[in-house]
Amino acid sequence: MDSTQLEQTVELHGQNINGLMENQLALTAQVQVLQAALATLLLNHPDRATLLGTFQQYMKICKDSAPRLAGRMEALEGGMLALLGQRQD
């Protein structure tokens, strides 16, 4: 591989990395908006106790299905549990 090909390859990889970073930022923004919308609904829902039980069941399934992500889900789960009325001790 000559230096021109190497430069082109490095430039292409740089563009790909920049595209991935932009996608990650876009996804993060979408998640933040969805979290705010969900929090708004949960705080005004009349039967948060039932939602709490259902949420805990789904979280168990999610963590069992994706054990590598389970640790990252813990803090987010804690925030949702607080919105649903469960105290964190």
C-alpha cells in the first residue's frame, strides 16, 4: 500500500468514526427526549403501583437477555423506579 492509499484509508476511517459519533449523539438526544416524555406520563399516571410491578418484570427480562448491558441499566432503572414511587435504600 503506497502513501496515497494509506492517506485515503485513514481519511475514510476518520469520516466513518465521525459519522458514528454523530449517530451516537443523535441517539442520545432521542433517548433524553423519550425519557422526559415517559417521566411526564409516569408522574401523572393514576396506577403507578401496577406499572411498578410490570416495569420490574420487564427489567428482569431485559437484564437476563443482555447481561453485558445489565450493569449499565442499573442507574437508569433506579431513576425509573424512583419515578414509579419505589424508594431506593
